Amino acid sequence: MIAALVLATLAGLFATLCLPRLLRAMPPRTPEPPPAYPESMTAELDPGDEEYLAWLADDLWPDDEYLEQNPNPKDESDGGPIPA
């Protein structure tokens, strides 16, 4: 019997002290802006920077297969040559 009274008293104290704080409306959180990136993917480069990057790519990847002319182009759909 005494345990029930103690539990009821504690529940009443919790309800009067903590519940109003827990149930009050929280202010809406504003979304954080996305981080600013130091470079732009669409920025135009200075001619000197373009020359440097071209030299660097040629120096680092001298046998780049994407820069070569394709001597026998194929149609991707069937693997055969592209009709002229």
C-alpha cells in the first residue's frame, strides 16, 4: 500500500514538473545551408591554367586511350561498324 502511494506521488511530481517541458512545441529547425565548395565545376579556366592541365595530363597519362582516334569505330548496339 505504501509503495503504491510512493509511486503515485512520484508519478504526480513527474507529471507536474517534467511533462509540460516535454510536451511544449519545439521551434522548427532551420536547415543548414550546404557547404561552400572551394572550386566550381563549371568555372572557366585561364588559358595558362588550361595549358598547364593539358601538359600535366599528357605527362601523367601519355598513353591515354580516350585521346586516341578510334581506327575502327563500332556501333554500340550490335558491335558492327557504323554505316557511312
